[in-house]
Amino acid sequence: MLKKAKGYRGRRSKLFRYAKDAVMKAQYWAYRDRKTRKRTFRYLWIQRLNAAARANGMTYSRLAEGLKAAGIGLDRKILADLAVTDEAAFKSIIDQAKSALEDKAKSKKKAA
């Protein structure tokens, strides 16, 4: 336990009782924050996608619906990276999603 608490300050690194408490709390935070980091990155990717989609005349929810209709299986991380680094590729994906949404709307009108 004292080896795990090696870099802590004061009695937290010298005395077993305090080192044990400090290490237990640190492990709890590390576990909790690994989950939180995944959540915050997902929020970041969605915000980036929403901004890029709105710049191309579409909202994030319509983009997600269009991607599903077009059968494009890229995840949010890859799409957000494309939106930031390669705008031309992202624009072509947006165009594919728009056309898939239009086809979906046409087939819905024919069915009705």
C-alpha cells in the first residue's frame, strides 16, 4: 500500500493508515473518471458534428437519421475527426445522408 502511495504528500505517503485511505480514494476516482472521460468525449464529438452539420445546412439528429438510412456505419469519433480535418470528405458524407433522407421521404409518400 505504501508503494502505491509513494508520490503522495506528507503522512499520506509515510503512514499506512493514511496511505490506505488515500490510495482507496484515488482508485475510486480513477475508476469513476475513466467512465466520465468516455462520456465527455462523446459529448465533444456530438457538439463538433452538430456544428459541422449546421454549417452544411443540416442538424445533428437529421444527420444521424440520414447516415442510418444511407447505411454509413462510421462512428461519432471518426465523423467528428473528418469534420475537423477533412471538410471535403465530410461534405460528401453529408450529401449522401441528405440524398438518403430524400429517398426515404419519397418512399414514405408513395406508401401513403
